[in-house]
Amino acid sequence: MRPIPAMVLLGSLAACAAPEMPSGASRSMREASCAQVIAAHVARPVSQVSAKWLSEEGGIAQIETRDGARRHICEVDGSGRVLGYSHPPG
């Protein structure tokens, strides 16, 4: 049995530990999905709703949207489907 070179082993372990980061297209698609749902919710055009990526855990993204001063948080899965939204204070 041959020993595994340390650099190969460390590189493999680092790849496993790296957090999953969605591609730019996936991130923007998920932000757009959230913005569309919130725009329909507040009866405004999508152009009046801003979306901002907050985080992702377990494949579910947290996207903040604002229509003026009102804040909404969407949960969006990897396919861009909005699972729900809330109205956090502030």
C-alpha cells in the first residue's frame, strides 16, 4: 500500500469542509424569485422591490427584500421556489 501524499489529502479535506456557495446565476435567480413573490404580495411592480442575499443553510437561501421601508425575508430553495416569507420587525 502506498502512502497518500499530504498535499493531496489536505486538498481533499479542504474541499469537503468548504461551505457550499451558489453560482452567481443561481444566486441572482433566487433573489429574482423572491422579489417577484414579494412584489405580487405587496401589489407593486418588481422594479419597486429590492432583493439582497443574506445566507444559505441546508440548501435554503434567506433573501431579504424591501419595498420602501417594509422588510420581508424569503426562504428560497435551490430550484428558485419560494418556500415562504416573513415580516421580521425593523
